[in-house]
Amino acid sequence: MGATRTINNFTNTQNAIHDCISSLSDNPFVDRLRLYRFLFLGELRGRRAMHATRQLWEECEQFCENGACATNTFERTKDIREAYGSIINRLKQSGILSDFWVQMLADSMSEWDELVEDCYIAGDQKIREDIKNIADLL
Amino acid sequence: MPCELRRFRAFERQLHTIFKIFPNSQKHIENNISKLSKKPRNGDRYPGFGELEIRKLRIPLKAYNIGKSKGLRIITIYVPEKNIIAPLVIYKKGNHGSEKDVKSLIMSTIKEVKEELP
């Protein structure tokens, strides 16, 4: 149940950020409105997705020893991180939003980057096996 | 009851390098490491390790105006059944998209630790 909700949150975030990027035009007024909409709704979805993922990982015990959730989440989180990068670059070039909002997006991108890193490491079977071996020897 | 804190030589080497780069934060970093024995469940947990708890702790470096997001990372191994915690890797968070570098660092550290253990 928790996993399904998490995946839905990821899909919603991906859709929101890609919709935002594709809808950006050359009209600064319209773009600004779309970006503000994303900053409130898309960011909220993104934070929910990240929080749900961290919570799910916190609760994973002996029933989960394959890291499949990390592997499955990796591509989605990476896609969201790249999309954030793309929006930030466009904003820096166009200057339609103040530095405050750009920094807010950059902070979110850092959080996504952290999640990408965690998924990438936890999804590696060799690392998981080696760390378990080290723990056995402690 | 506080858990036992094990420190690998490979970790100590990495820590020494970090101290050279951030000498003003040496005490702060050491405090964070010693706190691990009292609070082994600090940090975000990695999935897929079963009952074993692998976590990543984010440490800001206030003396250098570096926040949590750009600060240090310590990856720890906590074995609840033995009540032992061991910091495995310490590194400074790099630019976005550096997950491959972090993975290489973890893999090389694991190799060193395996040689160190009996």
C-alpha cells in the first residue's frame, strides 16, 4: 500500500515537472504563472514523494533484502533531478523569477540528487553483499 | 545502553584527509562521530539490507558556511543484534550527479576494510 502510494507520488511529480517544462513559452507573464503553479503544487508532490520513500525505507526490515525498490526508484528520481536541472538552467537564462525562487528549486534538486545517490548505492547487489559480509565479521 | 563504536583504518585515513581540508571543523566532526554510539539510528536509511541498518548522516560545516546539503556525508553500518556501529565512509558532498564517484569510493573502502578484518 505504502509502496503504491509512493510510486503514485513519483509519477505525479514527474508529470508535474515535465508538464511545467513543456508548457514554458516565450511569454514571461504566462511562464511566471506556470512556474508559480509548479512551485506550489509540484514541489508539494515532490516533497511528499521523498518523505514517503524515506519513511518506507525506514520501515523496511527482514522482508526486504533485495534492494529492488531502490533499483525501481533510481530511474524515476534521476529523471526528476534532470528535469529540475533543466528548469533551473532556463530560469537562470531568462531571469523571469527572482533568485529566491531559483534557490528554492536548487535546494529541491539537491534533495533529489541525494535520493538518486542513495538509490544508486542501495541498488547495487555487490555493495549490499560486501557490507553484509563486513557486518558478519564485526 | 550506548553501542560499541568500531573505527576502521580506512575510515580513519579518510577522516584525516577531511581534517586537513577542514581543520576548523575537526572538533565538530569528531563530536558527530562519537555521538553515533548513543544515537546509532541517526541519518537516512538505505533499503535492501534486511535487519542490518546502513545509514547516511549529513553533517553541515558551519565554520566554512557549508550547509547540510553541501556538507559531509558519513555512511554507517549498524548491527542491532551485536549493538555495534561502524562508520564506513566519510566524504564531502560533490556536485550534482556524482553518484558514480561515491559508489567507487564505497567500493574501494569496502575492499580495504575486508583486508583489515580477520
